[in-house]
Amino acid sequence: MLIEAINIVLLGMLAVTALAAIRLHDLFAVVMLFGIYSLLAAVVFVVLDAVDVAFTEAAVGVGISTVLMLATIGLAGRHEKRPAHRPLLPLLVVVVTGAALVYGTLDMPHFGDPNAPVHQHVVPRYLQRSADEIGIPNVVTNILASYRGYDTLGELTVIFTAGVGVLALLGLRRRRRERPGPGQSPP
């Protein structure tokens, strides 16, 4: 019961942080709120006993993403420009997507249910055979490095590609600014 209360408080703090980030127009404050949001998400993962995911969220969400967004603010400016469109369509898309996601979770087994399908065939196999099949005594390492190796490689590829894309965008913006205009001599 205490863990559920802590989760509800943390999820409430996540919602308040997200709403505050949406309402602000100072991009530096938004970046700081996103860092706080990632830190709160990492705490939620720790409470849910997913320490490996919490560590990744803290490193990527709080660390790398914050630094990249601050670098982008240094190039783009600190204040948000007013959008030319009305936010009705994006809001509708978010609400419909959220409703579809909630609908998709209605038939899932309850959290920690020992009779859930995953606990009937996959988990016992991993616990009983992983040390013999892989040769590493740590079950979590076996699952992430071997059974889910392609999945982990895919996640790393997505993170690497996103980082390269952001760096490329930052570099393109800087090069455009350095080019001389018509009738100007190069520096």
C-alpha cells in the first residue's frame, strides 16, 4: 500500500512537471523542467525495482539530453516563438493516442500477478536455464546481453542515431551562420 501511494505521488509530480513545461515559454526553464521530469521518472523506475532502466533514464534523460538541449538553446535562442497554428489538432492527436494506449492496457494482467502468462513459461525458463545456456550467473545480464541482444543493439542504434542527428543539426545551423552574405568578403 505504501509503494502504491509513493507511485501515485510520483506520477502526480510527473504530471505537474509536464504541465508546467508545456505552459512556459522560456526554453531554459523548460529544459530544466525536463531534467526534473527525467529525474522523477528515474525515481519511479527505482521504486518499481527497475534499477537498470532508472540508471539509463538518469544518464540519458537527465545528463545527455539536458546538455544537448542547452547547446541547442545556445544556438537557437532562449525564448519560444509563438506558433502560427492553433494547438487544437496536436491536442486532439495526443488525446486520441493516449486513449488508444489506455485502451490497449485494459486487458493486461495486473502488475506482479503470478498467474500472468509471462510468469508461466518465460520467467521459469530464464531462471532455470540461463546460467547453463549462456554461462553467466547473473540472470539480468543474460537476458539483456543474450536473449534480448538484438533488442539492446537496436536501442543503442536508435540512441546513437538520435545523437548524430542532433549534432548534425547543430553543426548545420552553425555553418549557415558563418557563411558570408552577398557582397561580403569571407572572414
